[in-house]
Amino acid sequence: MTDPQPTAPLTDTADQTTGEPAHDADNDFNVRELADVPSVEVISRAAVMLMSAAAEKLGLAADDPDTAAARDLDEARRLITALAGLVTASVEYLGPHAGPIRDGLQTLQRAFREASTHPDAPGRGPGEKYTGPVY
């Protein structure tokens, strides 16, 4: 597998750096680039993005998660549930990536339970309808 090449976001209005109108050739380049990315890599990137966002919403990036300004358990619940659905639906395609992604998901589910003032019953936490209870 080759290293992924960074691509600029697709935009129909203007180039982000110059403010110039986007050119069709730029958009064609980005579309072709995405077409060359294997599906397992797209799924893995989506999972990592969901994990990172959930960790931020749990306040795990802060020195003290309990006082983190970005902490939002409702948002974290949604992100963890979306991650659980993605992982469950695509586990057969992830191959060797499945284990670490599942471990990350379970870590987030446990962190959510610890952060909750009133923890959900086992099997009722974020994403647990897809993964089963996490203790």
C-alpha cells in the first residue's frame, strides 16, 4: 500500500488559499485521487476521525477531562454510536485494522461510562446496541 497523498478539500466556489475560483482540473484531480484510495483506507480514516472527535468531546485531550471546555457527552454519545455502527458493518473488510479500531472503540465506550454522572446500564451505552455490553 502506498502512503496517502494529502488532497485539498473539494470546493466549487473558491480556492481556500488564494480566494480564486476553483478550476475543474483541480476538482478532477481530487476525484481521481479519491478513486485510487482503497476502501479499507477510506473506512479506516473515517473510523479514526470519529474516534478523534469522540475523544475530544469526552475531554480526553485536556489535562483534566472533567473540566475540559470541549466536553460534550451528548455529542460524544452520537460519535461513539456512529463509530460502533461503522466498525460493526465493516469489520469483515478491515482485516488487520479491525482489532486496533475495535480496541479504540471499547476504550471510548469505557471512557464515556466513567465520564457519565449516571452511567447507562450495561448494553445501553453508546454503540452498545451494535457491539454488545462493554464493562
